[in-house]
Amino acid sequence: RQYGRHNEFSRIINRYKFVVVVFWAAWCGPCRIISPEFEKLSNDKAFSQVDFYKIDIDEQVKIATEVGIRQIPTFVLFKYGAQI
């Protein structure tokens, strides 16, 4: 899922047992390369207990800053709201 609202971020990462977030940008070549694989994983029944989100760092600067994103693409795993 494409993620777009800062005020929902805490709710989403706290609501689900496991959440994988990829931080990306439209201008990032490696981000575009991994995007189809990320989509495949998000639709794979083997990962049905995991929610997958994409956060565009250009649109969600505040979230990217709070999480400490310094390069992209960056994958972050949250478990019950805690970054692991």
C-alpha cells in the first residue's frame, strides 16, 4: 500500500503485529527496481501476517526524519510499533 498520511503512521505500525515499510522516492533508480519485488512479497500468502507499506520520502518528510532515514531505498520492520 502506498502510505500518505503522517497522522496514521503510529496507528498503522501499532495496529499490526508486523509491518514492513520501504522508504523510497520516484526519482530513485534502485527504488524503482525493487518496487515490483516488494509488491510481490506484499501479495504473497506466505506473508499474510505482515502488512507492507511504501512511504515516499519527498511527500512524507516528517515520517522519514522521525524514523531516521538517510538513504533510499530503506526497509524498516516494525513489530507491535517498535522498530526492529
